[in-house]
Amino acid sequence: MVKFRSFLTATVAGVAALTGAAQAQTAQPNAAYVNAPVMNHIPDAQKPAGHCGIFQTCASTKIGLSRGDIMVRLSGVGVLPQDRDSNVKLNGQTLQGSHISTTNQAMPELTVEYFITNNLSVDLIATSTRHEVAAMGPNIPGGRLDVGSAWVLPPTVTFAWHFRPNKRFNPYVGVGATAMWFHNMHGADGMKLNSGFTGGPAVNVGFDYQLVGNWFFNADVKQMFVRMHAWAKGGAVDSLGPKGGHITAHESLDPTVVSAGIAYRF
């Protein structure tokens, strides 16, 4: 009996030892599996250094505008002639109460701007707009005479002072000069229409706002001070006086130019 009990005790102890060893062997690979690194992403050390998308604002993105920056801007522009101080003459005689009326127009505009210093920039705008021209007044039959149409090319150079360089919101004021060429002129009702080159000063006010990365929103208002010198003859002009007569007009167009658009900084 004593021997049997000793054998039974030894057997139970052996089974327990074998069970514990099996459990230890099973736990060890499970722990290794749980703690294994997950390789479903690229380690930071392998990512390209300094990478920043064109539509991202990153740590390397410069905030605001400053010296050496070049801006290229595409805007929608409205040209609003003010038609001040008209003087209309028929065969050299002033038509009292008559004036010139020029239609408004909207077109795209391209602007290139360079920052000379943190605060001072120079920009050049380029666009061309088509306008209808009419003579109006009590001495004109029916009160209105359609003169024709003309395309206007008004390149304008402006020097602007920016108040908040290196800030997202950067308002400015500027002063410059504009020149106007009239081209592709077409007279109405058989008239021959022509106009001379003109130019004058310009002032403006606006702001830039950094949207994301190197992309900016711009809004700008320019006031130009220019006079138009035009003349027409033949066609409907002959109904106003002797055949072969001519109309001349001198007018302060003084267009207000309103624009808004998106710019990219290089």
C-alpha cells in the first residue's frame, strides 16, 4: 500500500510538471506574437525630408509676403468708365449738353508683382476690354447716337506699400501710372471711328490673404485718371450737319477698375 501511494504521488507530480511545461511553451509564442511590431506603415525615417504638398501649409511654408517674392495673379476684373467732363463738337462747334457714354465691361486679368522690400512692391497688370461708345444729348436726333465699339488695352504699373509683411492678412495702398491704347475700333452705321493714345496717373487700395501654402486671395480697387480723344465721320454723322462733317469728343474716362482673384507666390 505504501509503495502504491508513493507511485500515485509521483505520477500526479509528473503530470503536473508536464502540464506546466506545456502551458509555458504555449504562452511564450503567444506573447511573442502579441508584441511583434506592425509593419503596415512607412517609418518616419524613410519618409522624404522636407516634403510639403502644393496645397499644404507646413512648417517650412513662409507666412505672408516679403522681399524677393514674385506673385502671379489671375483675377476677374470689372472696368467701370466714369465718363466725366465730356466735350462733344460737330464740325468744331460744341454741342451743348451733349456727352459721351461708355459701357462697363468684365474680363480676366493677369498681374505680375515683385516685392522690392518687405513693404514695397511693383506690379504690372495686363488685360483688354471691349466697350460700346455713344454720344448723347438734346442736340442729337433721338437724344442718342451710337458711335461704335473699341477695345482698350490699359497696361498699368503700380508701386504699393504693404502694411503687414509676413502676415496672412496684408493690406496695401499704391500709386502708379496707366497708358491706354484703343484698338479694333469699329464705327456704327457706316461711320469711321478713331481715337488717340492717352495715359495718366492711377491709385489703388487692396489686400492679400494667404489661404494655404503659397496660394493667396487678392482684392483690389484702382482709380485711373485718363482722358479719351476720339473722332468720327461719315455715316450717321452726316445726319447731324453737312455731309462730310465730323464729330470730335474729349472725355475724362477715369475708369474704376475692380478685381478679385487667386495668386501664387514663387
